Amino acid sequence: MGVTIRCKKTGTSIDMGYGGFSNLRNKVAELYSEEFGNHYKLLSSSMVMFLAISRRKSYFEEYDRETEEMVQSKRLNIKVADFCYQSDCGGAIRYGACKIIYNIIKNYDDNLLYGYAGRPDCAKFSDFKNLIKECYETKSDLIWS
């Protein structure tokens, strides 16, 4: 079980596990800004993952307040936040958001494997970048499930 990210109009897709998708969105957040990258990475930190139930609610209320303040002060684009914070199990962004994200990531590449390492079509960052570009050029939603 994993995540398939797909261009709705063309059907072009890439597959990865939930960890790969998390790493991909962490990279988008980091490339957007150091501030947002550091803020977003807190979600997967061990400190947060193992918070006592009594502290979890107040922690996430404060986290959400900080995120909202970043959006309101224009330090975080709402469309980037929408991509990063939607469920791993299913989500979608419009082609305008794809163009914004493409402009953030277009000059970046790495050799990390975001997809399934044993597969010949293992997704890399360049595959995601091409998929995002295809979505905005064809005016298509990017969807994942």
C-alpha cells in the first residue's frame, strides 16, 4: 500500500510509499522557505510523535496557530500549505497550485529514491517535478490516493 500521484487529465503517475511521500513534501516545504521547512518537519519529529495525549491537543493548537499566522502574514502560500497538509491517503491540488509548486522546485534535483527502490520505475524528485509541470501545462489537477 502506498501513494499514487497522478495527473488527472493525462494519467501520468508515480508511485511511492507513505515515507517517500512524506520526504517529498518535506522537501517542497524546505525549498519553499527555511522557516516553513523547519516548521513542517516538526510534524514528523520524534518529540511530536511521542507526545503524551494530554499535551498533544495543546501542541497542535499552537502549531496550527503558527501555521495560520504564516499564511496570514504571506510568509506561506496557502496553496503550498494545502499540498503539504492534505491527507496522505487522498488529496488534490489545482493546476494553479501546481504552477506555484513547480516554480519553487524547478531548479532542484537530487538522487534520492522517493519511490519503491526495487522497481525499475522508482520515482525520483525529477519525476515529481515533471509531473507537476505536466499538470500545470495541461491545466489539470494533481491527485493522489
